[in-house]
Amino acid sequence: MASTIKVTYRLETSGDMGALAAKIASDQSTGTFTELPGETEEVRARCAAVVEEIVPLARLDVPSIPDPDGTGPYRRADVTISYPLEAVGTDIAALMTICVGGVFAVRGLTGVRVMDIDLPSEWACHPGPQFGVPGSRRLMGVEGRPMIGSIIKPSLGLLPEETAKVIKDLCEAGVDFIKDDEKLMSPGYSPLEARVKAIMPVIKDHEDKTGKRVMYAFGISSADPDEMMRGHDCVIAHGGNAAVININSIGYGGMSFLRKRSGLCLHAHRNGWDILTRHPGLGLEFRAYQKIWRLLGVDQFQVNGIRAKYWEPDDSFVKSFGDVSTPIFAPEDCALPVVGSGQWGGQAVDTYQRTGGTLDLMYLAGGGIHGHPMGLAAGVKAIRQAWEAAAEGISLQARAKDHPELAAALAKWG
């Protein structure tokens, strides 16, 4: 049987759902607004998209997109359409053009959201993560517990030598991972090369003294692939092993260009995803979105966290965590889930329980470490104590009775 790409859309319309689904399948493959003499049965058999399933959902009285020509109620359904692989191939630009982009332009829709993309085995031709979960653990030298990370604070404004001082303090505090904030790339006050030259000696000195190699991820994102590779090469030349990549800003082509040449562990920040997803009746579900970036080769994927400081509900975070941890074709294509956004340790028990009791994650805290009342080292200890309590099935309050660092964190944020 010929391979197909199956895409599930959540559609909304005041009209006939079956007719609308058939129109999308036709418009996005062999058909148009009228009959064509060249659209033969042979052509359809080779390249026509087919409606596989329509699952009705609850109707709405108010449309997701304003509908000046229609009246409610608005029908909703999850519609699965299969596209022949022969018509799409394994190119991501073709996938996004045929199976995603054009669908949003169809007349008669008052809502459309891509819920999932089911790719056939031929799509395993993409490189996927170079390091992923096992490689991240190996590079950080961490086993049997979550990797504890932190972010440079303030996010913007520190000079290279000031940044290096923060790095020294964080290394001594006991973190496993440090990253540039996603907003920090190569600004005038802190050019990437100057920052690399200031930070890497601190990383190496800490390793020489303690045997612990802290992973530092430098912000190398650029819309110019050549400039991004110059940043990559600078990090490699000075002994670095990781980079922060603003995936939506560099695009699919930029990510593909980088991954094919990269020797760094690539930490994906998804800023801009919110533009695509915050309206529940429009855009892209994270389950579909993240598959493409994993196939392109991200190793670590930020997915917010429980009681995040941003808009995302806890249930959405839990689904995102599960998505990046679920193989597409093989376990090796999973990315390391990076739990962040307002995390300080108080969310550790809930995170552990709601993500299936796994320790395969990075727990990323900025203010939750920098803002601890007893200092950076206490901030790191408090988070480790919280995760130990989670893994042992002990409440944070019980663990805090003889762990002053966690007690202080609970007193400030709990």
C-alpha cells in the first residue's frame, strides 16, 4: 500500500462539514473550483488527498473567526485527511505548503487548527537529534536525577565580563547547565565572540578545579545562516558544546543548515509559537508543531512548566512534555524536555507526578535560583531537595523540616 501523510485538522464551519472537508482535500491536491480535463482517475489515484475520518465535536454559537455571511450554530469536527507521499515527498517546505499553509485560506472556514501530523517511515530520512536525552546527560555528567539549569539574569544589559562573573557564581552553586536568555544573541554591548571569550575560561577553570563540566548554551541565532555558523564555529573553537536556537526566528531552512554542520547540542527555544497557538480555534497544536523541529535536529526543547509565569495552562504543559518525549520513529528522536518559566522547586512534586514519574528532564530556573534569599547555591540545593522529595514520594513541607534551603524557598514563594 502506498505511503500517506495523515493530517488531523480541527475544523469549524456554518456549512456542511463533509463538503468542506472534501473541498480541502481537493483544493490541496489535484482539484480546484471547477472540473478539469486533466484531472483523470489516474491522476487522482496518484496524487489526490482523501478524507479519512470526520469526528464531530460540540457546536459553537460564536465563530472563532468573524463570519459576516453566516449564522450559528457553528459545526466543529476533527477531520483527518491523507495525502499521498508521492504528491508531497519528504520536504518540509512541501509539507507545510500543501498540508498546512493553503488550508487556512479555504473559504467557508470559521476555524481551523492543525492537531497532528502522522508521518510515514520515509520521513525518518531527516537527521533528528544529534544528542537528545542520553547525549545531554553524558555532556553534563548527570545520571539518575533531573538536570538543573539556570539562565543569565538580568536577561539583557550585562557586559561580557559581568556575565562571566555570574557564570562563575552559578558554576560554584552547582548547576549542570547555564544558558543565554533567548533575547541575548550578539548585541552591541555583548557581542557573541566577546561573550564566548569571557565565559569559556570560567567554564574550563571550574572543570579543572572540580572535574564538573557545566554545559553553557550560547545564543547564536541569526536569520543569516552564514552568520549563525560563524557563531557556531566560534563556540566550538573555544571549547563550547551547546547553543540556544530561537527556532521560529531562524526558520526551517536555517535549522536544517545548522544541524547538518553542527557539533553543538542544540537547545530549542520556541518563542513565537504562542502566535501560532493561543487561539484555541486557530493555528497549530504543539503535538504537530514539535515533530518537525525534532526531525530537523533539536536536542533539547523548552516546554514551559507547572504554574508557569506565562499564559499556558498546566494541562497544555503536560501534553507538550509528553509530545517531545514520545518517539516519532524511534526513541532516539526524542528531545530532552526542558521545564522552565517561573520554576523554583515548588512545582517539582506536581511536575514529577503529572509527567509520569520521569527524571529525564531539565529543570530550568532563573529567578528561582538567582532570587533565593540565601543565595545561588541555596537556590540550587532547594531545587535538588524538592526533586529528591518528589522522587521519594515525600511532601515538600516534610522535606523542608530539616532542609533550610527548601524551607526558605517555600517561605518566599510557596
